[in-house]
Amino acid sequence: MAKQQEVLADLNRAALGGHEKSEAGELDLADESVLSERKESRFAQADRDSNLLNEIQDALRRIAEGTYGQCFEDGERIDAARLQAVPWVRYCVEHQKLHDAAAEGKQVTL
């Protein structure tokens, strides 16, 4: 729940920073470019934070349902050390490797 609060705070800061305007009025092209890149970076970070928040909230729901710590792929228990490191994981190490490889367009067998 602490991580959830941290991510929510980051998203709130990003929302406030997304409305950044020029203090001096008109910007030249270089300043506009820098401002645009900064906003794009903030939006990308906000997107990652939003996805992480969803994963955290899903893990909290699984705790309430009593299914926390079970691999989404086969229902087996996820190693306690893995859950300690990343409490919102959905897959055991083996199945995570498969999902990561599939996302990269690779084939991996267990």
C-alpha cells in the first residue's frame, strides 16, 4: 500500500507538471523543443506509473481474494523471494521469461 501511495503521488506531480507553460511568454523553437521533449518524457513516465499502479491495485485485490502469490499461468505458488522483491508480480520466474520473450517476438521453451 505504501508503493501505491508513492505511485499516486508521482502521478499527481506529473499531472501538475504537464501544464507547464513558458514564464517568459513566447518561446523560440529550441525552447519549445526542449519543453515538448520534457512533457513527452513526463507523459511516458506517467503512463508507466499508471500501469504500475494498476498492477499494485490488482495485487491488493488478489490479497483480499486469497489468490495472491499464485502464478497467473498455472496457479502454482510464486517463490517468496520473488514476491518480496516485486510484490505485484503475476508470474513465476519461468512463466515471466516466456511472457518477456513473447513480447520481444522470441520463442522460449521451458
